[in-house]
Amino acid sequence: MRKLFQTKYSLNTLVLALMFFGYFAATASSHREAPLIANDPLADNVDVYAFVSPDDPSMVTLIATYVPAQLPHGGPNYYSFGENISYEIHIDNDATIPGDEIIYRFVFSQENEDPSTFFPIRLGAENLKTTYKAFKSTNNGAFFSRIISGGIVPPPNIGDRSIESPIGLGMPYATISNNAITNASTGERVFCGTSDDPFFVDLGGIFDLGDAPRANGEAPRDGVACYNVSTIAIQVPITDLLKAGAPATPTSILDSDYVIGVWASASRRKFRTLTPQGERHTGQWVQVSRLGMPLTNEAVIPIGRKDFWNAISPHDEFAETTLDQYFYNPELALYMDDALFGGAVPSFTPLRVQRNSLQAFDFGNGNDGLFPLKGSAAVAGTALDDAIFGTLLLPAAGQPRSVDIWPAFHTGVPNFPPYQLATGKGGNPLAAGKPFVNNFLPNGGDMLRLNMAVPPTDRNDPAFSQLGLIQAAVLGLTDPTYNGSAALQLIPNMDGFPNGRRLEDDVTLIELQAVSGIVLAAIGLFYDDYTAGGPNPVTQDLVDVLTYTTGVESNDLNFRTAFPYVALPHSGDGPCSGDLYVGTLGLVSEDDDEGIPPVEGLQMSAPVVNQGVYDEIKDAVLNRKPSTGTIVYPNPVKDLLQVTFESAEGAPTQLYIYNTLGALVATQAVTSSVGKNQADIDVSELSNGVYFIKNGNEPITIQQKFIVQK
């Protein structure tokens, strides 16, 4: 069956078919996702990103992160890349050629510059200084040439004294990090070093049987906030990534010749021998970890097959049909179906799989989906036509997600009916519609697929959205700028996940929406509460899916605006050290509803750093001094912060908000009565970050920390 597909594709690359753009799963991308690799964190893939560089559209940025959940204060042996490991980023640009056309390989070495001390950094020397060599193959790994020798890995961001002071390295960490960006001999820009973990998710809630948003009213918590990862970032000219014979200028923003597949891996030598002199690593490289699309091995593949999945390549997957069952009937869909286990996961109530789409098609697990159309005139000339795409999309009854979930991982999305927006289809979901994606690369299995011809959406554009391609579909269906025509247009966020993956994309939310069938709805297979032929496809079911949130929708730190784009790592003596979970210290009970509204709104202040206040805040954080008076909720907060505080006398009270540098950034006056008081503060004007709030009757050390996260 699959051999037939490959033959048909090689005979006629224009005869595409298949697929939806959404994707599946739900949680932290690849943090400790399989039994064996959980015991080998130095070789553990965490995430992969691939996007057209927002500040230079002629370049593509590829990012692979490793070594999950690094404590910023994890000394004295701080985290770094491992020795005796081959870290690789793979690029496939031609599905007619087996394997990966381009591979970047990194190997790391460590040197003890100062063996006389236990401090990681002292007097300009690093205890364990890490360097790397980078290699490049352009023939599927048959030969590698060295492109960087002696690349510098910045030291961990240990703290101000170790980094900035004269007895340390004597310069800001940002300078050290930027100085580590290296130009390869073949023209790439490369960064290898520690960064903030770019991923964001309520990890505890998701794995607590889908409790996201948390059903008990608790504030959501970014489970990887305050943690660092080891990052490899490469910025490559688009022309260097094109397949042979592709035009230097794309023919359109969805040019098929501009599609690449990206995945990352880590390999170890086959034999490890322990001797009195240390370890010896010999033998061939053996892959122990890999990652392409986020969450595949973590939330799609069951526990009994995770180690196997890590050991094979995406190209092996196409022949490995035993894994297909987990995509045809994804486990997560069981908890989005009231006829199965939906009632056991109340947080997923807005996410309901279509059981009666257009009053005809049941996409619930174990049902037939679009299989009843197999061989009919209705699918003639579409990707569902056996004459075009064999039996891949409709292989058998009882495999409802063979038309969307399975191809999302294995081929990418073609600009071909029915995988176009419902705009212009006239009510027939199988007809041609408005193009919005083409990242079709039918080369086997799981990898990020990016169409490099799609221009990047400006990160400062009001239309920029962390919902990625989902938001592009919404605009194409509902915005008069785009839904009045079925012609191809550049819609904001067409460059978003799963057309590649930007750092800002909320892949957890996108994937949960995709499992519930939002992509099927986007192409015209609307939700069950839509009557076929009805006037308005934007039904309440669809609104529920689009407005659903896990509660964590952005990273804990702002990303950099230039390469390598990832945020600087958290410092070992910063607000995150020793206080990794920043949540509420208490909740306002039903008896505490006698608060009074604020007298006036939040007054923004020019943030002037006060060293004395900074020192007190830092001391309070490092020594975990509790807030005995003020309590805030929710935390993190997006717009409205509820503040509860004690007052010894009924009088006007001033609330003060400081940033982590001790600068007063805002104040708000409130009236109060004796005892417990409550006020609501609009913090929507504050930028994302960590803040401290106290009332005027408290000393500066009695304060409450909160996070603004939008």
C-alpha cells in the first residue's frame, strides 16, 4: 500500500492529496517522555522549532533544545550539553530521495580551567568550560565536513557575582551570550548554550488527567516556567535549504518546492565501558532520542512503545504500520466524547469531537469518519479518491482520524481539495476552497514541515496570534478582508504552527483544538450543532473550541527580537531560584467577598531602579520570606488582579507594584476598612514579567510576588 503511494508520488508530484494541518496531543513537548530517555537527560530532546526569521525573511531559524527541566540554581555541577553524544538537526527537502539531504551534527567537550576550586566560575576562569565542533552533511550522512571548530558555549547564568562582578567574568550575561554566536564556514550563524525553556504549558494540570484549565478554580501554572534548557540554534539562508532545481524565488507563497521537513535527534556510542581511568565510549552511533512535531511520543504513543519510537527515524515510520492505530483513534479523543470518557474530564467540556458532523459523519473513536464516502463519486478528483491517493486516507472502517490526525504527522498538508478552507466551497466540504497552507512533504513520518515561501508575520502586528495556523483559518473564514474570495491571499499567521513552529506558538492549545476536530470544521465539516445548508457555520460548538484555554498561553519571559531569539536563561540568584513555583499563597474564600472597589485606576510610574528596594526584594525572594498580609489571585494574571490585604485602621491605602529590579512601576489608591479588604487592579498595561505588590502599611520585605502573563 505504501509502496504504491511512493510510486505514484514519484511519477507525478502534482498529484497530491491528503491531510489536514492540525495536529494532536497535549502537554509539555518532550520533557522526560519515555522510560529510557528519562534516565539519560543529557541526550533527551525537548523541543524543535523551525520558522522564517522575523527580522530577516531570507533566513530560516532552526532550534533544537535538550536537557529538560534545568534548575537555574542547580550547582555546583551546573547543566550543559553532554560529552560522547551526537546532537543532530536533520532537514529533508525532497521526498523523492530517501533520507535527509542536510544534517548538522554537534559534539561537545569540557575542560576544567580551574581545578583548585569548587566554584563553577572564579577570577575569569570556568571550572568546566564547554566547547563544541559542528559538522555538516549534504548527502544523507554519508560524509560530514567540519564547519565550526572550538565553538564557545556560554557558562550557566550562575548569578551576578559569578557573571558580572570583577571576581567573576566581569560582563553582563547578555554580552556573554551574544558573543557566543558563531559564523560557520558554510555561512550559517550558530548558537549553542543555555536559554530559558521556550515551551509553556500547565504541565501539572494536563497530566493530572486533563485538568486544564483547573476545574477547582486554582490558578493555572506554567510547569516549565523558571527552568532552562540547552539550546542549539542555526540560522540558515533559505537558498541553502532548497531542494536541487528549486527556483531561487518562489512562484507563490505556497510554492511546493519550498517545503522542508525538520527533526532533531541525539545518539550515543553503542558501547560504554567503565574503567579506573574513567569511561570509554566505542562503537557505532545509536539513536536514543528524537523529536519533530511536539508531543508525539509524549501524548500520542503509549508507554509500551515510547522507547521503540525514540529509536527509529521518521523515515522508518512510513513502513512501521503498527504505530498507525494510535493516530487513527487517538487516546486523547476519548476524553472529548461524552459517549466515552468525556464526563470524567470536565475541563475538556468545550472540546467535543464531531459525532454527527453535517448530520452524516461520526469522527468518534471506533467510528467510520469519512469512510462511507470511499469509492463514491463525491470524492472523485479529491485527495480521498483511491485513484489518486491509494488507500492511505480511507484505509478501513473504524479509523475515523485517518483523514486528519494520521496525515498531520506523516505527510504535511497539500494545497489540494478537500484540504482548503470552506470559504468558496459553496457548502460542499470536498470542493476546492481558499488555500491557506501547503507544507506537503510525503517522506515518511514525524517531523516539523515548513513552507519557507510563506512570509513571516510581524511579531508586533496586532493580528499576530499564538494560535498560529488556526488563527489564519479563522481569519480566512470570518474576516471580510479574506472571506470574500476563494483566491490565495497572505493571511496573518500562515507562517504559524503547524506550518513550522514559532517560539510564540501555543502548540498545546492548537493540538487540543485539533483533536476535537477544529481542522475538519475549517475545511467545511462543521460541528454537530450546525445544520447542513444552514446560514452560519460559526456555531456555539465552534465558539467553545476557539475560546477554550488551558490557562497558560505565553512564555514566562519575552523572547529576543534577534537571533537566536530564545530568552536568556534564568539566573541562579534571580527571582526563580529557590521559588520555582510562583502561585497564590492563598485563595479568597466565599466569606471574604466584602472587599470594596478601588478608588481610582492603576497609575503607571516611570521605572526608576532603587538599589535599596532591589536589595530588599532580592533578599526576600532568596530567603523565601512569606507575605503575611497581601494575597493576590489569580497568579499568573492576564488582566485583572484581585488583591486581599489587612488594614489596622479604616483609611485610604496605597498599593505599590515593583519590578524585579526594585523599580516602582505602578501605584493604585484604595479605600479600606479595619480588617480584611479586597481590591481589583487592572494590570493589563503591565508587560509580561515578574512583579511584587505591597500595601503602604507593610514594610518592603512584606510583599507578594505575581506574574503578568498574557
